[in-house]
Amino acid sequence: MKANLVRKVGLALLFAPLVACALLSAPLIVSAAEGAHLDRAPDVRNDQAALQNGAKIFVNYCLNCHGGSFVRYKRLTELGLTEQQVIDNLMFTAEKIGEPMRVAARPGEQKQWFGVVPPDLSLVARARASADGSAADWLYTYMRSFYRDDQRPTGWNNTIFPNVAMPNVLWDLQGQQELNSQTHRLELPVAGQLSPAEFNKQIADLVGFLVWAAEPGAGFRKQLGLGVLAFLLVLLGVSYALKKEYWKDVPKN
């Protein structure tokens, strides 16, 4: 009886962290609205200029409400920027370059202003992945799918995330889209500062930066993985040659 109890407790302790992780991560994984199509996000992971521009857009338009607190400003130098460039152009909510990319407002203040604390975007480019597409595809489509809706408190809605609490912070660049009630397609009766193609490029850069921010060391990890595979292939050849050398004098029968 005591042995069974010990075994059950051991199993519970073993699987408790897995269950906790699943419960904590479940709310973050959100699929697109039913029947919605996700556009393929351009891959700008190897384009430093695009990633630098994405960092600028994030700081100017997103960091007012959403933090990126898992990334320190100093890591932006990995995008080809100098520390002085980061300090002069991208640091508005911190004093030292080693500080995380946090918002200036406190969580209590944000909850009072918005009714809910805006989520940190450090890992959003991984958390939004689903069966509908990659997280980059979701973000790329979401940021281009806002439309005017007078029924919403913010005056905005989104076809990918219906009844979203976030307004379209990039409306001055994109313009004001409207949802055609008959075709259920987005139209652009009020143009913005950028053409649709130019706006899409800006969103692609922003999404590229968020993908980088979710795992800044992804490039090194992949290079290291290729190096390990190459080493294992060499080791396989050496091992096979060694095996043949050991067994060459052993009779086959």
C-alpha cells in the first residue's frame, strides 16, 4: 500500500511541470478566426536593414504599450547597430543599454487605462503559431487586417482577431480600412501615408524583428546544429573505417 502511494506521488511530481506548462501556454496559442486566411509573411531573417527598421517600428509604435522585456537593448547590436545608435535612436524607456525593453507605464496604470494589461511581445512570434500557419504568418496578417468599427470601444476591429481590444496603432501609415458587409472583404476608402505595398513592407520588417526577438540566438543555434551534424558525419566515417580495420582479419564463417 505504501509502495503504491509513493509511486503515485512520484508520477504526480514527474508530470506536474508538464501539465503546468501546458496550462500556462494554452491561452497564448490562438488560431485565426474561423475561415480566415493567413498570408505568408516574407522572410527577412537575413536582412539586417529590414530587422533594424522593424526594431524602429516596434520602439515607435508598439513599445508605448507592449513590452519586449525578454530582450535587452544591448542585444540590438546583433542587428548591426552600434551601442551609440541604439542609445540615440531606440532607447526611450531605459537609461542603460543593458536594461530590458520594458514599457514606461506600470502594469497597474495600464490596467486602469485599458482595462487589461497589454501582453509582453517578447515571445509572441512563437506563441501565436497554430495549425493555421506560423506565428509570423499570423502576425503579418493580423497587423494588416484592422478595419473601422464604430461598435467597438476603440473604433477598430480585426478580421483575424474579432473584437480585439487593441486599436490600429498604424492607421496613419496604412489608412482606414472598412469591411464590406456583402463581400466580407477589406477595402481602403481612406488612404494612409504609405501605399499598400509600402505598408506591407513595413509590417514584414516589424514581424521579422518580432521573430528575431523571440529567439535572438536562433541563427547561432542553427549554425551550431549544422556543425554538429557535420562532425557526426565525419565521426561516422571514422567509426566505419575503424570497424572495417578491426574486423578485416575475422573469418566470415
